Amino acid sequence: MQQKFHIERMDRERLELALDWAAAEGWNPGLHDAASFFAADPGGFFMGFLGDEPVGSISAVSYPGDFGFIGLYIVRPEHRGKGFGLKLWHTAVEHLGERTVGLDGVIERQSSYARSGFVTAHRNIRFEWTGPAALEADPAVRGLEPSDFGELLAYDAALFPGGRDEFLRAWTGQPGCTGLIYRSDDGDIAGYGLLRPCRTGHKLGPLFADTPRIAASLLQAFRCHAGNGSIFIDVPEPNTAALQLAARHGMRRVFETARMYTPRAPSLPLERTFGITTYELG
């Protein structure tokens, strides 16, 4: 008897499985990403089954307001070419409805996303940074404290197209992560970032800063926290100052995606985005 393909919403356990698949694809997810992703939108994760066997995944996270993001789009290699991915795709698109929707498309999938109405806004380039730890950090850089969270949310709101309070609460609370803020002379937050442990090394995301100098100070401070291990950061290509920082520190390009949106790209100050948060959730 032929097994039937069907799609169900994921629970946390299934989301962990999808992240294992992402690791097998070479995407290097964080060790504790599942809890943060689930906090963003518990109803936004879908898994495809052939009978009882999980064979594919997709996320379609809805943020408060009118923004959504598609990620974790995976069909297990032995089940590709059978139409399962297209069914997952339609489920995600229908779930997000009339929202503005973003995704980060790998090179081989960008033409198919374009056929679905997604338009490329810019490339994101993943860099790997290795090397010795910095000797000292800028005194304006401080560890993120719970008392900073309200101010952090207000700062983040200008740099991301949807409200993400619950996500950031979980994201900044991940085990083993380091959150840093930069306070200007008048005491306001002028930049922040989060470094989290991944399957390989650490990822730095987001990294937001009002100026390249502030971004450089935060980068040096994160280098201290990561020691000599690899740091990966996903830089939006239109931010030329971020690319210059990567070159100055001898970072190596290892991967790229196209940030794509439908029906149109939101207006964001990419000159203040030195590292995006995550390819999976935007």
C-alpha cells in the first residue's frame, strides 16, 4: 500500500529534528536555537510526513504586524523530486497570507523563489573569523543585563520589520550566549549584538550599530568572548562599511544567500546592520 504524504505542525521535539537536518545541510544552527525559534511563533513550523516518516520541513514565522519569514525549507535527500517540497512551500505561503514575507534563498533555489513572486533585495555574505582574541575591549561596551531589555526592544524595532519581543527574550537568554551593548556618551544604546554557540564555533547575530566605529568596538569585544574559535557573521552586502570591517579582520567568505521579499522589500537602515540575526527567522 502506497504511503500518503501529509503535513503537520511541529512541536519542539520535531523542531529539534529539523535543526539536525539543517546541520546536515551545512547551515550550522545554534545549539539552543529551537527554544528561541519556537518562542517567536509556536504555530509557524511545519513538517511533512510520508506515512509516519518525517521527510521535510519548513518554517513560516508570523511576527506581530504584517511581516513573516520563511526558513528551514528542507526535504530529506532521498525524498527529493517527488513534489513534497512544493506542498510544504504552499503550506508556508498560505499560512502567512497577505503579509510581507522574507526569506534567505540559497543560490540554487533563487530562481524558483522568483517564480513565486519573491524579489531579490540584496545578498547576505557569511564570513568566518578566526584569530587571536583581542587584548582589551572598549569601556563603552557592556554586558547585556535584564534591566536593559526594554531599551533593547526599542532599539531593535527600528532595525527589523516586525515586532519580536518574545523571540528576543528567548534569543538573548540562550545557554552559553553572550549579549553585549554599546552605550553612547549620553547613555543610550547605540549598538548591540549576540554571540551564541553553534554546531561549529559561534555565530554573531544580530550585530547592529549606529556607526562603523561602534560595530568595530563590539566586534573586538566579541572576539574576546569567543577566544580563538571561529565566529561566523552574515553581512548584508549593501553595508560596505561592514564588508570593509570583514576585510580588515581577515574574515573568509564561506557562504551566501539572497535576501528576497514579496511583494516588496521593507525599508530598513542596512547601514546599521552589520550582521543579520539568522537565516531561518530573518
